[in-house]
Amino acid sequence: MKAGFEKIWEVVRMRSLRARIFLILILVGIIPTVIMEMVIVQTYEVKGVEQRTNMVQGQLKVLANHLVANEFLAGYNPNSPDKLESYKVIEAELDMLASLYEGRVMIIGPNYKVLLDTYNIAEGRTMIAEEVVKCFKGENLTNYDSEFGYIEMTTPIVSTTDDGDSTVQGVMLTSISDSTITSTLRSLNRNAMAFEIITIVLIVVFSFIVSGTLTSPFERITKAITEVKEGYSNEPISVTSYSETVHISDAFNQLQSRMKIIDDSRKEFVSNVSHELKTPLTSMKVLADSLISQPEAPAELYREFMEDIATEIDRENSIITDLLSLTKMDMSKQDLNITSVNIGDLAEIILKRLRPIARKKDVELILEETREIVADVDEVKMSLIMNNLVENAIKYNKEHGTVKVTLDADIQYFTFTVEDSGCGIPEDSLPHIYERFYRVDKSHSREIGGTGLGLAITRSAVLLHRGTITVSSQEDVGSIFTVKIPLNYVGG
């Protein structure tokens, strides 16, 4: 029930992809339909008015010619016996035109006096209206008033002399009803409304189906991820409907694989830590039990066993110290104390500190600095990186061997390279050397006191500086470790 309410709330807030697609499809479908209906209705109205006006104007021009031919404006007198018959014909034509178009026609003479009105209201009055004045000047006007439902137009009564000169003798002011246009518009609006309703219903149904179809692959992905999250399945998901779903599926499968690797690494790390910490304790337990079982043991034996126990304690302490250092680096990146450090001077200090160890194995330490390098680094952690790499190069070197340290830089990075002439690293072991407690030769490593954490700590310190560490090695030839770190630290 709660999940259902949450889904409805997502739709209301438009956070649902399906709701957005649904709304977009509806808008894309309905808006053009409404616009098209409005354009069609308005176009018909304009065309209808134009056609009705042209039709009436054509008939009015014919009447205007009759008026000129019968000299209606020259001396109009409804009581004149000579013109009585022609006047009646003209009046009949005007009445018929006014009746046909449900309108009114007024004939206005040159002195703006109304000579004839089909409504028999304004005859004899003076009509000085703007449209009449403009028509006398040769400008025809048409005005459509949709609110009151009529079309008003002016038609000039023009006489032409034998010389071809035209004179506006009068004006026909006509008002006709738009009832035909209005009734047609009502019918058209009803049909358009019915069409709109049917179209909107179809668009809503279509949008609902299409939005569901388009988003169903994402719902399948969500369901598959939920099953993995709940522990019901650990199978890779595969939804190939769209390239986007393929990318999401691939990214999730890669994440799942990565999480499995991390989980396996965690289990292995716990197992290794348990083993590494238990080994010195077991040795101390054996030594202590041996002393307890020999109450009369000589002082020399006690001293020998106590020295062995002290060695194992030192080893235990070394493992715990390295673990704490590694854990601290994993937990936070805010412990870096970035300062400007002369890398060459720091390297000389490290080599000076390690020369006594190198002399015991007759290993020569060489420092080659191509230029002076000053970089923004954490001096303590940078010392740790240099110390671990150089110390490893000494410990795993051959007698009478060499360790060459090279410093170089460009405009963005400096490199710290440690090259030794030692036993090298097998190719199949190279991908694992940064794993915690991993040893290429476990027996030899224990002889020289390694904990298997040095390179893991070194790599973490390099990553904290946004740098990289690479290695190339060949068995019985030696190894080359290269650290590349930005000259200017950029946190993140």
C-alpha cells in the first residue's frame, strides 16, 4: 500500500519518467489539434465574410450602374411620372437585395442626403459618416462586426463621361446579416469540438500505452536490481530494449562484479589479518610453553627464548602499525598536510637514512636528479612512499647490487623512479603486488621481516596525492617502480 502511494505521489510531483512522457505526448497531440481547429474556424470565418462581401458587392455594382443609367441621383423625385416606373424597378431590386441578405441598403446623394432607405427610416436625412466621406473620395470600406452580427460596406456610384473621366455621384451604404456565416460556424464548431474530444481520448489512450511501453524496460531493470538488493538473486541483469538500458545493465553488472571483488577481498583480508596476527602469537605461545615445561632450564636458554619472543612482539607491532596506517589512509583524505617540499632534498634524506641497511647487503644507492623539483605534497606520506620503495629495492636485491633513484619533472607532474638489480617479480604476480599481505616469495619475505603491507600502503599514499604508481619487472634482472604525482595538489 505504501509503495502504491509513493508511486502515485511520484506521478503527481512529475518525478516519474512515465508521467513525464505521458504528459509530453498528450501536449504534443492536443496542442496542435486545438491550434488546427482554431485556425480552420477562423480561416473559414474570414473566407466566409470575404466571399459574402464580394458577392453582395458584385450585385451592388450592378445596381449602381442601373442608378447611373436611369439618372437616379441627378434628379430623384419619387413623384415624377416620367421616372416613376424605373424608380419602382430600382426600389424593388434594392428591397429584394436587402431581403435576400437580411440587410439594409441606403442610397446617399452627392450632398450626403439619404435618397432611399430600404428601412424607410433615414430618407431625407443627411448622412455624414466616415466611411461615406471616404467612399466619396474613392476609398471603399468593409467592416465586419461579429459581436452584433453584421457586415457593413460602402459602394461608390460612379458615372463616366465620354472623355473617360469618372465621378463619384453617390454612395450605397449597405449592412447585411452574417447569419449564414454564424450558423455555419456553429455547426463547424460543434463538429470540431466532437472531433477534438474523440482525438483527445485517442491521444490519452495512445499516450498511456506508449509511455508504459517506453518505460517498461526501466521497470524491469528496477525489479531486477531490487531482487539483487534483497538477496533473491545474484545473476547479471540484461535488458536490451534500448541502448540506455543496455548501458545501465552493463554498469550495474560491473558494479555488482566490483562489489563481489571487494567482498571477496574483505574476506581474504580478514583471513590474512587473522593468520598474520596469529602466527607471532603462536610462536610466542610455543616458546613460553617450552620455558614453562622446563623449570630448571639454564639462563642462556631463557635469554634465547626471550629474545625470540621479543622478535615476535616486534613483528606483531610492525603488522599492527602498518594496518593502522593503511586503515587511516582508507578512511579519510582529509589528513593530508600539503606543503611545498623540495623533492630532491627529501630523497637525499631518505637515502641517507637507508644507507646503513644497504651497506649490510653491499648494495649501492644512486640518486640522479635531472632538475630541482618543488611540489605541493604531504611530506610525511611522501617520505613513506620513497622509504617503502627504496627499502624494498634494498631488501629484495642481490648482494653487490645497485638501487638507482631518478627524479624528473615536466610542467604538470614529477616522477620518482626506483630501479633495482634484484630478483624481479614473476609476471603472474604483478597484478597482485598491491594486495594486502600478498607476497611473491612468502618464506623469503618472512626471513627479511616483510609484512606484506608495504606496497599497499605506498599505493594508498600515492592515490591520496592524485598520482599513479606503475611497475615493470623481469625475473633475475630487477624491477622498476615509477611514481607520478602532480606538482600542484588538487583536492577532491
